[in-house]
Amino acid sequence: MPMSRLRPLIHYALIGTRQEQPPPDIASAPFDRLVDELPATLSLERKLLLLAGSEAVYAVAGASTLPLGVTMAAAPPEKLPSCSWQAAALIQSALQQSRREQQVQALELVARHGRRLPFDLLPTLFEMLSNEGLSSQTVAALRPVLASLVGERGRWLARFHPAWHKVLISSLPATELSEQELSLLWQESSTPERLALLRQLRVYNRPLARQWLAEAWPKERLEQRLALLGTFEIGLEKADEVFLEKVRDQRSYHERRLAAALLVRLPSSACHRELLLVAQGLLQREERSEDGGVVHAVLPAAYSPAWRRFGIEQLGSSQENRAMWLQALISLVPPSFWEEQLQLSPASIIRLLECDWRSQVLAGLIQATLLHRATSWARALLSWLDPDQRQPLAEAEELLSCLEQPEAEQFLLHALASPEQPWSKRWLALLAKLPRPWSAAFGCSFIEYLQGRFQQLIQRSTQASSQVEPWELVEEWQQWEKGLKIASNALPEACFDFALQVLQPILPQKTQSYYVRNNIIPSFNAFLEDKAFLSNLLKELER
Amino acid sequence: METALTPAVLASLAPDGQVMKAGQELANQRHWQTLGQDERAFWGECQGSALYRVCIDKLSLKTSCTCPSRKIPCKHSIGLLYLAMSSADTVPVAAPPEWVETWLKRRTAHRQGGDQPQAAQEDKGAALAMTPEGEPERQRRSQRRQQRMLRGLERFDLWLSDVLRNGLADLQGETLHQWEQEAAALDDAQLPGLASRLRALIAMPYSHHNWPESLLRQLGKLALLSEAFRYMERLEPELQEDVRQALGLPLQSEELLSRGERVRDYWLFLGQRVEQRDQLWQQRTWLLGRQTGRQALLLQYAPAGRPPTFTEHYPLGSEQEAELIFWPSAYPQRARLLEAISPAMPLGSSPGAASFAEFLATVAAALARQPWLERFLCVLSEATPICLDKGQHWYLRDRHEQALPLSRGPHWQLLALAGGHPVTFIGEWNGEELFPLAMISPTGGFQSLFSFKK
């Protein structure tokens, strides 16, 4: 912009004409003549004001442009179609509210249907994602779909906004980033973002992942180190052994333990060989003609200093400590080792186990099964019932993740089928461990279960005479509510309409219970509202 | 049946986000027992807690629903519009049932009687109903008022000179409080226009780096205005009208109807902005005549302190054959929509000046006729929004690589929609910066950029 004609006057206007008066020739053409023509009686200030007013109009009338030759490459054409404006309107209304889970589900739905967001929603989305207050869970959930949601225009736009750019590059496949962007991310990101990046590198550039981790290692605190170490499970290979062996000498028990747990999964590693030598004879089979025999666990007689490198501490040499060493060793050994050693199936080994340290052995076997993802062992351990109490093993629900999805779902449905089933009481713990996505068949069955259970609970609630719900009933309601919450996030889209048909809004007058009216009904209705919203969105996306 | 309904129109109609969302949910045929439309209206019966009957006049977008909601338009009306917009065949063409006919007849009768409520909203408090009185009485009143105004101006001029004498540098706190008092005195002297202009300046000191210059300009323009009123007889009659209006002397509805200029055209509804001014919300809607090339500014007011609701709804992003009436002026800009002649249609070809040079020339020509014009509609074709220094500076560039600054940003929405490609830009120019209102792109069509956070 050219220099303003008012500039000379501003000085006097700011300090005031009382302090300093402008020279008489301050007006420039064409206003000099006009000012001269003003009546002499007019005050100086009045003249200056009229001059300023004229200059103001003159400036707008004579406004001039600014030559701006900067080159700005335009955004490239899109690869995906935009979702319809109707879908966009639904997404927009979801983004305006603060229900994060609904937002995530809606956005995932758009991406799953091969659509991107329309351009006008991009600033809102980026703004939401670069908001410091947003939970890392939400960011993590959206990371895989962000690049396709924002499309080419989003990538182009983010270049102009540093915070958005960071959000975007932390979501892009690392293969699409320049070296500079990669190292920017690695240097400047938060821990969850760095971990996400490292996990990606473990897939396509493990040497770089190892190099970065080795460089960062001395600077990190224990918690971060453990998280970084955890990424080794992706694409674990022989070349990782050198670094992991070094970690086995660290001072922290947790680090040693995690490094050993990784190395024992590499059959060619020295650690694996060492472990199998140590494990020899820890479980022994004793053949007996009358009942098929028993399996004994043998407590290690003494602590070997070499075990330190497995992450096993000596502490003392009491029976309890020896049992702890036993459990720690068993938890590392691939369970298939025992099948070979004892020439028994997993189910038989568990059944025949007979010793004072059975619970420690079983706990160790559960950990080992999870570590080595041994399906047959998971199946056997999940089905095993304590002979005295007829109860499933504590902490065994974790093992559900070692089963294939259909089998895991069947297992859960079986548990839900009747209150007589041994897992029936722990259905919620199992449900929480069921891997996602759920199959549509399971989703629908689960909705039916929720509805049946709901009817029973309502019936029992109405029978309860007072407004105060009996404690056991509240506990059951709480379980039900948690189940509903899990379903809300895990239910596949194919079940939305079914859920809306089966579950009907509850009328508060149906119950006297304060608890049900103020906790259950609102969360139930929110669930329905959520599903109705997603079902609408789905229809718009499929249109 | 083709309709000019767009998401932008719907968003501007809905009184708040809640109604919009509820309307979206009702936009499903299963909620509706009957649905229909003809060339004049949409109608439908929606099953809520009772069966509600909804009618929408296509010409004026006025809605009617039998539900008890106080929010107008209600969620049922928005739902029906949403349905009509979703696809052409959801709302079938049919003969209107009797209840629709009755309503339409009432509408027509109402239209012929003139839209009084709008006039009331347009002339905030100024439109005191004229009581029948004799000519001598009227003249006496007018003289009395003239005297009062002159006395008010005299006082104001002295004060203005004092402001300059004392300097602008320490305009804060207590000093600015005096500005408030001065504005109140102007109101008392029946100079509400001047009072409003003065109040608008109170927020200016230290608001941005260039404030002393902006403030000095505005004070200067106020001085020019009072000077013009004192020597009114030297001005041409049309410019006298402008001075009177700028000071806040209202033009009565009858006067407007008898003296205003009527212009019939295909009017393009290009942009809308809502701003708080004094104790009121002001809504500005910008129109461009396809044949006459004239720009028109429709104003509506609503009380501040709650979300604004305006009586008239305009089909933003559409064009409509209509008759406007312009306030008498040396450069008529402010207008009222007198009569819609046909339902709104989607925007045809994109309008717009080819370059900033061309646009600025029209501004200069307008100012030469009416120097107190505050804002201009800027429609520029092949314009590219430019973002510099990571969102610190924003410009609009024309095809000749000449640029004007956009209003203090950010303008991410505009940037996202344009994507570095040339588009038709629609905005308000205040002589210093461009405030984006909407844009038209070859792929995305019309998109509104200003949305009032309801």
C-alpha cells in the first residue's frame, strides 16, 4: 500500500494540537485550496478534522491494489469422492457437539465408505484434532483414517498451518513422508505420536527404527523406554538381538524382563536356547496306571545369577520365592515346549497338574500363552475349571485375544447362554477382551442378550418396593450399563438397524428406581440416539 | 420440481443449531403422513406428539406450523425444507389440500397489505407510526426537531474539536467513557445515526497497529457530516437525503413507498452478515441485479442480548425475480424487498468484476456521488485467496496479480474451499479490507462463508 496522505496529520492528532500545532501548509492538493477557502473564523481543529474527513473519502475512492506475485501452487485434484452434503451436515452437527466417540465413529464410517469430507469441513476437523485438550485416544483412533478423510485438499491446506501440518503428518503413512518430516515428527512429537511413528517404521524400515530407538534410549525415562521397547514385537527379527541383549543387562528389572520376553519369541536367539535349558525338568510327568498319571512342578533348588538376565530377581530363597522363580520361568517358555517334553496335550497337562504350586504354574502358563499367542493353550486354559470351586481361572479372560475371532465370539455367546455357565458371571470381563471388530452375527446376538437382560432387570426393579434399588441389583445394572457402553463402540454398522428395532426407548415412568431413572435410562437413550445418528449417516453414505 | 434451496439457505433460516439438528432428524419420510408441493408452496403433516401441519411459501420462505414451538421456523418446517432439498422426488407435486389453500390465501392477502413487521424491524424504533395530523402541525414539529438537531450538532462539533486539541494518544478508560456520554447526548438530540457512528469508534483505540489513522479518518467523516447538515441547502436533493439518513432521521414507510425508486430485476442473493451495532443485531444482505448490475443492501435489525431472529428470510445463493424499493439517495444502495415475483432459482452464471481496478473504479464513482457510503459489495471473478506467513497475512488476488487485504483473519474456510484455484469472491469492502461473505467455485457452486454462531 502506498504511504498514507494522512500520515503528517496523525502526529498532531495523537499528541493534540494543544501541545503542538501543525504547519499551515499541511494540506496537500487538492485539499490545500479547499482548506484555504474555509472561513477564517473556523478553529484550527475543525479545519484539520474536515481535512481528515476529506482525505478519508479520498483514500477510499483512490484505494489502490498491491502487486502480489507470489506463486502458490493450487491443490491437486481429489482421488476420493466427497460425501454428500446431507452426510456432511450430519458430520458437522456431530463435530459441533462434544461426544468424541460419536465423532470418531462417524468419521470412521465416512472413511470406510471410501468418501472424504467436503472442503468446508476441513478447518473444523483440523481445529478439533490440533486442540491440545483432545485425548490421545481420539487422536489415535482417527490417525488411520485422517489422510483419506481430508483428501488432497486437506494435505494442501495443512501446509499453511503448522499445527495442522503436524497433525496431518503424524497420521500419514511414514512411507509418504520426506526425511525432513520424519525427523521433525520424531524430534518434536508427543510420546504417543512417536510410538505410532516407531511402530510404522518397524514395518517398513527396521534399521532406522533401531537406530532412532538406540539414540533415544539413554535420554528416556523408564516408562517411555518400556513403551519404546514394546514396539520391537512388530517385525521382531534376528537383527534386533544385539540391542535387546544389551537391554538384558540394564539395571531395571522391567527392562530386562521385557527384553527377555521379546527374545524368547525368536527361536534362533541365544536367550531362547538358554531358557529352554533352564526350563528342562521344571514340569515332570509321572505315569500312574490307575488314573493316567500326574504332572508335577519342581521348584528350582537355588537361584542362578544368570536368571537376572531373564528379569528374575532373587529376593530370598524361601519356598514362596522359589515358587515365584518357577512362575517367572514358565511364563517365558513357549507352552508348546511342555507338550513335547511331557508328550501330553495342553488340556491334559492342565488337568493332570498336581502340586502345591498349581496356581503359580497356571498363572505362568497364562502369561506364556499370551506371550507366544498359543491358541490351543488359550482354549484349554479358558475351559479349565477349578475342580473344587468349579470356577474358571483368574485373569484367564485375557486369553480370549489369542483365539480366532469366530471362536472367541462363540466362547462368549456360550457364556451368555445361561446363568449356569461357569463364565456367566464374568461375561463383562470377557466382553471387554473380545477383539474388534465384532462380526455382525455376534453384534446382533449380543444386542438380543442386552435386551433380554434388560427386561429381567426392569422386572426385578419394579418388584422392588422401595425407590432404593437393592445393592445386588445395582451391581447388575452397572454391569449391564458397561456392556452397553462396550457395545456402543464395538457394534458393527450392519447391526445398527437391528439394534434400533430390538431396543426401544425406555419410558422413565416404567420404574420407581432412582438409580435406573438417573443412570440407566439416560445412558440407554444416549446409546439409541447414537445408533440412530450413525444409521442415518450410513444411509446417506450408501445413497 | 426444481428448487433453489441450498444448505446455505437452510442454515440461514434455522434459528439455532438445535432446530437444525432436530430438523435433519425429521427429514425422513417415515415421520410424514402427507407431503406435497405446487408452484407456490411445500406442505406436509408431521407426526410428533400430535399431527402437525406445516406449510412453506416458496416465494418468501415464510413458514407456518401448527406445533407450539416458539422458535420460528420450527424443526418441522426445517425438516420439510430439508426433505424438499434432499431429492427432487421426495416431496411430490400435488394439488394442495384445503388447509394449505386457506393459508396461502391468507398469505396473499397479507402480502397485498404490505409487510408491516419488516418495516418495523428495518427502522429500529425510528418508525414511529405517523398519526394523522395537519400539515402546519407537522411543519412545526419538523422545525422543532431541526432546532434540536442543530443544537446537538453544535455541542458535538465543539467536543470533536476538543478531542483533537487534547490528542488521541490517551484515549482509554475514563476518557472513552465521555465518548459514551457524548453518544447519549447525540441520541437525545435526535441524531441516532451520528450516535451510532460515534459508538462504533469507541472500540477502536489500540485495537490494531493502524488505529490512529483509522480513527482520525472516521472522526473526520463525522465532522464532514455535521458540516454537511449545517449547509444542507448547498447539497443536491438526493445527497440531502443521504445526510439525513446518515444522521438518523428516519424515512417513514409511506414516504419510502411514495418516494423510493422501484427496481424490478433478477436479484442475486449473494451474501449475508450479522453484526452487533449499538444495542441491536444488524443483518446485512447483499444483492446484485442481474440485468441492472445494481447492488442492493437489505437491512434487518433484532434486539441484542439474545440470539438474533429476523422476520424476513432471503434465499441466499439463489436468484429471484423481485421488485425492490430503494431509499432515496445520491447513490441508492439500501433497499427493501417489496415483492417477490417468482420463486427463487439456483444461481445462473457467475457475476463479478473482472479485476480490482474495475471494482475500485465503481467504488470511486459511487463515493463521488455519496461520500458517506460505508460499505460496498465486492464481487470479483477469478479471484484467488492467498495465505502468507503461516496464516498471519491474508490477501485476495485478481487475475492480474493485484491484491487487496482480506479482513483480519484467519480465513481458513475460504482457503480450504478455493484450494489455490481462482473462484468468484463475494465480500464486503469497507475501503480498507475485504470481509469474505461467500464464494462461487466452478465445482462447489455457491458457498456461504459467514455463519453466525447460533
